[in-house]
Amino acid sequence: MPKENASDRVSLFPSASHLLPEGKTEINIVEERHIRMMKMSLAQIRPFALCMLSEEAINNEIAKIPAIATLCTITDFDQNDNGGLKLQIIGTQKVRLTQIHVEYDDLLSAEYTEYPNWPTSPVEEEDCELADKLQLFFETMPEIGALYPDPHYKNLSWICQRWIEVLPLEVHYKQLLITQDSPKLTCRFLHRLFFEE
């Protein structure tokens, strides 16, 4: 078996579930390549990143992986009903993928550079309704809301990133929003989406 690469690369897990810094989700892994990815991450040999993938691109992983992905930390794992593993993960850092590789077992990996995360941003009075709507969303989607026992409703960056994760937007629009240096554009988009007739 080839020697494991050091952490100058990141393993990739393309997913139709989208994750940004401080976001949380669960992923199921059944393939040996992704079990190896998990083991390298837990052993701190190499990090892994969740990268956005639109549903129609599932069979064409490499060509459709966008430039910005999110490094993840595994917070818990358990066996699921089909014999695979269910991982609970949290997003930590945005990264820009520079060159993608296919390894001996078809695990995808990439060279990468860190991409700036959004700074904490206070919620102004006119943006409180975005926090209120997110709280209502979590109440109506308890399987998502349960991931956030300590939500950050006073941090506009956190609120906007949670909305980007869950809204059914095309991947290239999400990439446009997350490559901004602040949540301002996302905030304007959300106000138009929710409150303008």
C-alpha cells in the first residue's frame, strides 16, 4: 500500500450537503476510500474538506468540484444501519483548492491554501429578522436545529453562513457569496429573498 501523504494535501469529500465554518452536519461513509480519509483525519495525518457538489454532478465529481471548500473536524462517529459510519462534523476553515488528485483507491485529494473566514459581525437592528427566521427554521427542522444547542444569533456572519448552507441555491451562486470578504452581500440577498415583494 502506498505511503500516506503528509498534510500538504487535503482529502476531499464531495457532497450535496454544504458546510461552512462553524456549521455542523452528519455524513455517512461506506466506501473504503472515505474510511481511509476518516482515519487520516483522526490520526492528524491529513485533514479533510467537505466540498460542494450539485446533485446533477454526482457522477462527474472532479470536473464539478468548485474552488472553495471547508476543512472539517470530526466531533463524533457511530455505526449506521447499513454497516457504514455516520460522522458528526463541524466546519472550521475555508480553503481554496488548487490542484485535485485521484489517489490509488479513488480518494480525491488536493493541494490547498487557506481562504479567509468571515470575521464575527454584530447583528444590527434591521438584520434581527434574519436571526428570527433562522430560529424559526431550526424549530421547524429539528434534525438541523438539534445540531446547534448554542446558536450564535448575535453574529451576522454565523447567521448568513447557516442560511447559505440550507437554501436551495445553485452551487455557483453559493460560491459567489462565500468568496466575499464579509457577509454583506449575503445579507442583502437574504433581505431581498425574504422580505421584498
